[in-house]
Amino acid sequence: MTSPTVPAETPSASTLLPADHPLVDGRTTNAPLVRALRGGRPDVTPVWFMRQAGRSLPEYREVRQGIGMLDSCLRPPLAAEITLQPVRRHHVDAAVFFSDIVVPLRLAGVDVDIKAGVGPVMDQPYRTAEDVARLTSLTLGDEALTPIAEAVRLTVAELGDVPLLGFGGAPFTLAAYLVEGRPSRDHLAARTLMHADPETWARLTAWTAELTGRFLRAQVLAGASAVQLFDSWAGSLSLADYATHVAPSSTTALSHVADLRVPGTDGGTGDGLPAIHFGTGTGHLLPALRDVLDAAGITHPAVGVDYRTPLDEAAALLADHPRGAVPVQGNIDPALLGAPWPVLEAHVRDVVARGQAAPGHVVNLGHGVPPDTDPTVLTRVVELVHSL
């Protein structure tokens, strides 16, 4: 493992986005996605899909032929092209930056690869205080993030008034991969470390929070109009464990973009950007996910809901807050993408109807696009949502 030489930057109290940022020059200010995430109801209900950048698209498989996943993420022209492909094909209302949650680990010098049919695999499990000390000696500096910023700039230059969503893995999910060494069904080793050595766990998640925070910040400064923090494995935790051992690090990660502001017309600090917090199997954690956004200082918080919790029920859970209800994102069941169209159509209509219970709604899947999905079905779903 090697460490980049550029030291980590600490976010300032308030940082104005550059003049050529899409939220500043007006390109995405009134985009349906941005308006919905700010709690509005645009004329068209916005829709995008998690894992839309590739997966089921033949053009994605063609451009990635012979190129590993992480290498694809770190070649700016290729990452930009893959990010743009679903926008061209499906006419979705947002592009999501093509990346992977372990990219910040690779950029910091961790020996990690994505093995076909398995997922992220580390060179070793990191389970002791000594293991974690070796990891936390690594930093993620601006130089290492250059290919990320360049890929975002190339993408935004082609998107026009379609916003780009920045993407990052939550600190718990990154830490779980590191402790387990590879994907796990129950994350037993990670949960054991959490309780057996809480100080080491806290150091590990503070470090992964720094990586994810800097990764998200680089994307926003380069042109992303919103971000999503994706916590793949948070659903394996109890509410008490999440609140004590995970929420602080996710708050830290999101705080890295909370200070970024669109300049106000009066010369003041202006408005912050929207952020979505999403986890799978997190129906019991939805208010906690919202509270993380709030604690981080996110101006326009939204909560992603997986397919297990109806959106009107989620909206009711999220309404009990001093700031009022927050927008929701979700939550078409990915399994229904392979169902007969009348079944899928009825489901999509139900999702959109239930989403009316929240102040804003971004239609999405309740998880990612299955690789064997017929792309024409996704296009048809977008057309249906836009017609409602």
C-alpha cells in the first residue's frame, strides 16, 4: 500500500461553488430532480435508477470489454461515457456518476479489486488494531482525486441541464468490506469488531468517513448538483448499534459537502445542495438516516427507501421532525422489472401515488438494476413516470 503525498483538506465553514458550476450558472437550478429534492413538485416527476450506468446496457458491455471495473472507474473519458449512456438511452432526469464504493480505498492505496461474481475483495481482512493502524496511516489527497474530478467535468460538459449525482459509499459499508475482506451475508466480523474493540472500530470508521467525504466533495466541486450516500449493509444493524457506532461517521462524511453553497444574489452564502441518504433493508432506520443528514448540516435532505417499505409509510415515519417531512426517493421493486408489463405498470403507478405523501419524490428502484434487465423496460418505466 502506498500513500499519496497530498495532505487531506479540512472543509471550511462555508465554501462557494465555482461560477461555472451547474447550480451556479443556472443549468440545473430548475431541473426536476433538484426541485424535487428541495421539496418541490415539478411538472414532471423525476426518475433515475441506481446502477443505471451500465449493468444491463449492451453499449456498456462493449466499451468495458477487457477493462476491469476499478480501471474503468479511473479512466476519465471512459467513466464519463458510461455515466452518459443511460441518459441518452432512457432519458432519465439525472446521471449518477459511474464509480464504485471501494474506489476511494483504491485511491488511498489499499490493495482492493473487484472480482467477477464475487465483488470487492481486499488483499487481507483488517481486523486488529495493528491492521487498522496501517490503514489509517494512508491519506486521500487532491492529486489522487484528479481522475475523479476530471471524469465529472467531462460528464457535466455533455449533460447540459441534466444534473449529475455524486456517489459515495457510506463509512460503515466500506469498513465492513475491510474487516470482512470480501462481501459477507451477515457482516459478523465487522459487527464483532464494533463491540469487541469499539476504539479501533471508531478509528476505522473515522478514516473511511474521511475518504468518502473527500470523494463526494471532489465530485461536487467538479460539477455534481447533488449527492447520494449509499449504505449497502446498514440494514444488518440494530437501531441502537447504528446510532452509536455508525451514524457519527456517516455524519462526518456528509459534512464534507454540507458547507458547499450556491452564491446568494445578495452576495451572501446562499443555498446548499441536496443530499440523499440510502441504505438497503433500512426500514427500521429511516428516521436515523434522516437525522444523519440533519446532523451533518445538509440544507436539502432526502431519504432513499428500498422496496420493502411503502413510500407513504416511509413518509409518515419521516414526518415527525422539527424541520418537517423530507423528500423521499424510491422504490420500485427491481424484481418486477421482469414481470409482465401490466403488473409492472400497476406497481409503478402505486409507487408514484404513494410518493405523493412526501413533500417531494424522486422515482427510483428500491435497489439496483439487475444485470439481466431488458433496457427497453427501463425506458418504458421512465416514459410512464413522466406521463403521470
